[in-house]
Amino acid sequence: MNVSYNWLKEYVETDLGYVEAAKVLTQVGLNVDSIDDLAGGDGMLDVEVTQNRPDCLGHVGVARELAAALGTKVRLPEVAYPESDEACADAVGVEIADLDLCPLYTARVIRGVTVGPSPDWLVRRLEAVGVRPVNNIVDVTNYVLMETGQPLHAFDFAGIQGAQIIVRRAGSGEHFVAIDHTEHDLTPQRLVIADSAHPVALAGVMGGAETEISDSTTDVLLEAAVFDPLSIRNTSRALVMMSESSFRFERRVDPCGTDWAGRRACGLIAEVADGVVARGAVTVGKARPEPAEVTLRVPRIETLLGVAIPGKVAADILACLECEVLEATADRIRVRVPSWRPDLEREVDLIEEVARHHGYDKIPESRQASITISVPTKAERVREIVGHILTAAGYFEAVTFSFTGRAHAVRFRAGDLTAEPLTCRGTTLALRESLLAGVMECLRVNRGAGEAGAKLFEIAKRFIPVEGRDLPQEEQMLALASPDDFATVRGALEAVFDALRLSGRTAFAATDRYPDLEAGAAAEITLDSEPAGMIGRATTEAAEAFDLDEAPVVAEICYERLVEAAELEPTAEPLPHFPAMTRDLALVVDEAVTWADIERGVAAAEVLELESLEPVDVYRGKQVPAGKKSLAVRLRLRSPDATLTHEQADEMQGRILAALDAAVGAVLRE
């Protein structure tokens, strides 16, 4: 915000020079980034105005801060001008079609203006803050904008067809030519100021070429309004039309200040352009909001700032900031917040105001920095291990929204879950019942960007509806999705289990509980013999629901149970004194036999010297009878007491083969 110091002094009585004034403003939180010397002993202060302080986007707002810091009052100029017998309401009509996007609109009419160059004092004021003079009418609107922070717009009233102003959404494809002569085809997302025939301005952004002020203008329609900040931001960004007006509307303007700003501009136009102002104004919209009341507990000041400030001092500071003090005791202050301070909403906001004007330099500084050693929690350690293992396996972490489309929200849940998903009122969104809904959507985006090989994981919550309860059951889950085959994705999960020392406590068993997983390519994951998750290839139908050409392999497991069961402290085991002996066996078994069946059959042999059992390969072909498969397995045998002989290993192998024959009918492949 460019501030002319000579202009600022019209509102604040002070003997300070502009360098000293800049220091005062900086001390109360309005940082002055730079100072430029101007002619006539003036100085331009480049004041940094934060997003939450739209009131300081005008000289009056900055003057209020300087006055409060100096313990004085702001002097606002008197607004007085003669009015004609013609009522403004008889000259123009105003209608607002969308009150949410335009809660307030004020129109005034000035007749018989003479458009020409502005007087020297007005030109100097505008040039001091970097605004180019145009003509006396436009210059007045810019002057009031830089004075109050309230954007105004002046229309050539002769160009307003039907003497009617309608604030509405644009029609689809409606054409608009702006003052800068750029042309735009609008959409219903854009708010326009229209006459009875077509748009004459983009609300809060820029006026139209057909109604701009020119040398032939004699009658002026003056607009002062309040627009929805998000609507203005979306329009200015979409059409690449940023302006001083849109900058301020995006940050909110004072709804109680529009009338004063409009009257101020009318008085100046009457002065510099010999205009005659029609009686009154046409004001349409919602009732102005009631000022907020906020209570400050005085002891809370010391709690937050570390310095005690008496209640009277705090109340005086708030009064200097033009907060209306309704109650002030040693322990409690209640104030009514001025309309131009939308940032003062909570007790802590008032404490910040007190701190700024009491002086940050008075807050004691502690030079003792305590150092606390923070030991990672078990959950944090598990999180680091899981992330490390999966990223090493080529996975990228995804972060997705909890809400998704209603159809996607129920994807990948077990078939025995039939409750309706929890929806977001007034939308088509619902809380996901599986993380895979978001992860699958991320896969689609990545594939659309040419990353067909993307492998993703996510750790987050899913939300399971519970009959008879308003709130869902929340569960922290780990989800994976990958274009790899089933075995590779299972291997990534097993690497996680190994790192958490859960290998002997997890198992995979074929399942058909999940309708979105291919039959015969899905398994339930158990932890300590209890269901904990699933893994499988998504069905073609499920993949198409997410616009995926190829179905990925997906997995989801209860992350909370992984954290609870993880054994993070390693246990020391003595090194073996004797070598191991391995035996590779090719077993012919029925096609329906699973690896879990093999493990149970081998365990039944009760060979204590069996150190490990690993799958090696699966073969189906001419050498194997129909309905059978050849499963290659590897036995690792070791005795803790002596080196095994071949005869001993043969005997152990025989017992294992016999147990497998009895359990699943397995025979050695010839």
C-alpha cells in the first residue's frame, strides 16, 4: 500500500517527519518496506499490509493506526453537498439477483458534470501514490479508493439502458468489452453489473467500455457496493484482470463504510466537476451486520505474552483503536469491534492489539533455551520403517481426501458390509470406506500424466458406517496400489512384515469376501490368526469405475494393528555352530492346493531341524497332469548339535513328504 505522508497528515495531527512516522508504524506491526522522497517535503511510504487487515488498504486505515500509536484521534473530513429536488430513486432502479454474491449495492446520480482535467491538488495526491490521473470524475473515484479502501465505479449514466442496474450472474457466452478494450465471453460463474439489456461492468473488477466516463459525459451513476471476496478473486484470476478494486474486494471491504465513501465521492465530484447530486441514494441488499462483541480476560494477557498489562491500560489501547469499550474491570474487558476490523474475532486477537500498541519491546526476552530430548513414539518409529521399506520398493506416498464420490466411497469394502456411506450434506460426496478409493484416483491422474508405472501407498483413516450411530468407526489403514503382479506386491508387504518382525505371525489365505477383487487372485491377510486386511487384483469393472485401462494389484491392511503388534527391539540370537543343508523338492499337487496348505502339511511332520520353508516356483505344463501344478519348494535343515549327514537329511525329507502326501496328496515330480 503506497501512502503519501502529507496526505496521511490530513487525518492525524502530528509533528513527526515521515521517517519517524514510518518507525512508529513499523513498531505497531505495519512494516514500512521502503520510503521514497517526494517533492514538497512529502514522502511515500510503502506499507506492508497483511491479508487480514483490509482496513489498512486506505489512508484512513493507516491513519487510525498512527493515531492510536500517538494517543490521538483521527480527523475525518466533513461530507456536505447540496442536493437537487430530483430523488435518486426516481432516476435509477437497482435490483440484486444474487444477494450471496452482492450483499449490498448503493447507487447515486450526479447530473450536469463537466468532465475535464483534475485540479492540481487532486493530481498531486494521486501521483504521490503512483496513480495516473485520467479525468476529474475517474480521479475522484480513485482518490476515495486510496483514501478509504472502498472501491467505487462511475458510469456514464447515458449508457445505462432503461435507467436500471441489475446485479446478476452472467449468461453463458454473454459478451463483455472491458474499459481496457479486452473482450470476454462470460460464464454463469461471473458476477456482472448489467442494465436492462447487457452487462456494463464486471462486478468488483472492471467497468465496461460502453459506459466509461468520457469528455461527453454529463450525468454520472456512482456505484458503491460490497461483493463476495471469493467470487471477485475467481473472476479476476480466470479472466486475468487484476485491479486495485479487485485487490480490495478480495480482502473484504467495510459494509458500514460504503455509504460514507459514496457521499464523499459525491461531494468531491460536485466540487471539481460542478455536478448536482440527486437527493438521497438507492440502497439494496442485506441488513448491515451487527458489530461483534469480544471479551478479553485480563489475566490471559500475561499468560500469552509473559508480561502483565493492567486492565485499564489494555482498555485504553483498545479505545484508541476505536473499539467501543462496553465493560472494563481489573479482570475483564468487553468491547464492540468496529465494522472495519473483521480480523478481531477472538480474545487472542484483542491481546495481539494490546501487545502491538503497548510495545513488543516491553515483552521480556528469555535467553535461556531449554533443550528437551524427544524420543520417537512407537507409532512414529513404525511409520518411518513402513515408509522406508515401501519407498525402497519404488512406491510413492499419496495423500488423498477423506471425501470422495458416493459411488467410489463403497469400493473395495467387504461384501458383508452393506450400510449406506456417510454423505456430506448438500453434496454428492461421501466418506471413504477404503483408502483405495483415493489411491485409485491418484493412479488415474498419474497414468494420464504418462506415469503408467506409478506405485502408490497411503497411511490414513477410513470411515466405516455403524448402524444406529451418527459417527463412523474410524480405522487407520495402510493401502497400496501397483501395476506389478500379485507376488511382487505381496513381497512388498512381506518386507514390511519382516522389518516389523511380524513374519511368523502373518498369513495369506484365499478369499472371496471382496467383490472388487478378482476371484482366484485375492487373499485375506491375517495377523495373529485374526483378519487384518486384504490383497488382490482389482476387477476390470472396479478399474473402469476409476477410468483405469489396466487393473492394478491393491492391498489394504489395518495399520493400527501393525503398530500394536510390531516388535521393534531386535533380539540377539547366537550364530549357528553347524552348517545348514538345503533340499529342493518339486511337488505335484492339485490346482486347488494353497501355500497355506503346504505349510500346514510340513508342520505336521514335526521336523524340529527344519529351519525354513520357502516357495521357489510354480509350473504348469505338459509334464504335469491336467488339474495339477508343480510347486518347487526349498527346505533348510540344520541341527544345533552336529552337522547333519545325508542319511539324516533323507530321513527328515521322507517324513515331510509323507506328511504332505497325507495332507494334500503331494508326490515328488519325476
